[in-house]
Amino acid sequence: MNVSGGIGGEAFNLIEDQNAAFGTLGNGVTVEHLNTDTAEFKLQPVPNGTRVQLFPVAVGSDEVEWWFSYENGVTGECKS
């Protein structure tokens, strides 16, 4: 999406930063509870067009990373 005067490129979600294939995700959901014998759920990405506040983080003398904080939703369904 083009935004007049906006920032383009990559940004990182602070809440997703700790996500792994096991344990508790940044939004508080336990990975083991996403897929069970009776239910199947998936963590959803930040929807396109979502407005977030970016924070610049200096990672070198001439390099800046952009970070934001957004709790990912979870969707899915119970199995029959």
C-alpha cells in the first residue's frame, strides 16, 4: 500500500518476536492448545492495511529497524 509520506520496507512485531514452535506465544496462547484431537486453530498475521505505530530502533551507526506491537488473533474450529 502506498502512503503519502509513509515509511516503506520491513517492520517487526514485538509480540511475535518471542514466538516459537512450542511454549507460549507472545499473545498468551499456548502452542500445544492450537491443534488438538478436538480442535484446530491458527495464529493469524497482522491484516494488510492495519494501522500500527512504528518505533525506530538503532541497530548500527547507520541502520534503523522499525518495530511495532500487535497481538495476533487466532481463528479455527472444533473438529466433529
